[in-house]
Amino acid sequence: MHRKRRTAPPFVAGGSSLLVIFAVLCLTTFALLVLSTVQADTRLSDASVQAVAEYYAADAEAEEIFAHLRAGESPEGVTREGNCYRYTCQVSDTQELQVTLQKETDTWTVLRWQEVSTADWTPDESLSVWEGE
């Protein structure tokens, strides 16, 4: 009697192997997404730090000019109209701090202490909007 010899079936990736491969691909994809998000957040925080530092440098300069005005001096760049004093401090290439002060006897009132954009602005008029007719 001849016994039939059983041969091992060729390797077949079972369901658990496919599941592991899918899980590894998903985790790799999520890791790459997290890495790109961290890099974008780092760039954003660096830009924010720079913007804040530039603003506070301009604010300190404006306070220094204000201190000279309170001391009775007339700093360069300050214009006077009646009892109002106006000056600007550069924050960045596209922004400046505009200050307007009013003096009445010995009291100073801050009328304006505002960061203003000085960049050229052109509206985007490429969107056609229905005007009702």
C-alpha cells in the first residue's frame, strides 16, 4: 500500500498577516502626517515669535518717544497740531505703530495707539457676484 504523501501547501498570506501589513501602513501614514503637522506648527510659532518681538520693539520705541514728550522735549518725527501729537514707529516692512496723543495742561490722553498695515492691498475681484438682475 502506497501512502499518499502530503505536501505542504504553498505559503499563503492569511488574514492576520494582511491585517498586520495594513496596520503598519496606516501607522506609517499617520506618523508622516504628524511629522508634517509638527513642522508646519514650528514654522507658524517662529513667525509668531518674530511678529511679537517686532511689535514690542516698536512699542518700546513709542513709549520712549512718549517719555521724551512728557519731559517737554520735541523728538524727531513727532508732528504737532494744536495740542495733539502724532508719530509712527516701524513694526515691520508692512506694518507700523501709529500713535496720537493729546495734552491738556499736565494730563496726557492716548487717542490712538494702533498697529496699521502699510502694505499695498488689491482686492480680488475675480469672483463674479450676482447683482440681482
